[in-house]
Amino acid sequence: GAGTGATAALISCPMEVATVRMSNDATLPLAERRNYTGVFDVVKRIHAEEGVKAFWNGAAPFAQRAALVGVFQVATLDQFKDLYAKHL
């Protein structure tokens, strides 16, 4: 659960950064907006303007949260499967 969740978060972090940047752009004041045209534009501009490392900004808390979610999902799934098996 934890390892799988953290690994998945680290793998998907670049796309998460891109989609968060794109969705938050509309909430910025007009002078600060980047006016992205799509996901590929976000990826291209982050790479060009900030470098590859920028795709993993916030990766540690993202992976920690995903690890905790994974642990609790596995634990509750097993408990509910047992509960339903006994009562159904």
C-alpha cells in the first residue's frame, strides 16, 4: 500500500504539476497569468523556463500523502471485505 502509493505519486508528479499549474492559471490576476494553451504547452514551458527539476516540486509531500492513502485503502478494503463476507 504505502510503497505503491508513493511510487505512483513520484511517477505521476510531473503530470500533477502540469495540471495544477494549468488549472491555477485562471485564478491568477491577469498580469500574472501564463495563459497556457494546453497540457503540452505547460510541459514545454516548465521545461524551458524552470528546468526538469521543476516537475518534481512538491514531490515529497505528494508521495507521503499517497503512501498514507495507500495504507488506509488497503487496510479498510480488507476489513470491509471480511465484514461483508460475514454478513452477506
